[in-house]
Amino acid sequence: MSDVDALSERIDALEMRLSYQDVTIETLNQTITAQWTEIDRLTRQLSELKERLREAESNLSGPVNEPPPHY
């Protein structure tokens, strides 16, 4: 095999690897984007739940840590 053929095969192999890497990078990018979207949604939901909990606690009558009447 000549040096030109060997070099051509190496270039072809590198181009194939690059193609697979491009596909992998794009897939990872889509996955990360979807995860950040979900994280943002969950963060907003958690904030809303915290606010609802604060409102519910402020509407309670009497101390929260009061022992039950059978003590």
C-alpha cells in the first residue's frame, strides 16, 4: 500500500469519526436543552408551592407546634 493510499484511508477514518462526533454533540445538546427546560419548569413550580405553603401557614390559627390535646 502506498503512502497516498494510507493517508487517504486515515483521512476517511477521521472524517467518519468527525461525522459521528457531530451527531453525538447535537444529540447531547438537545438533551441538555430539554433538561434545562425541565429544570426551569420545576424551579418555577417549587417557587409557587413555597408561596402557597407560606400563605397556608399564615392563615393557620394558633401555634403550629402546639402538642395534641391528649398530652
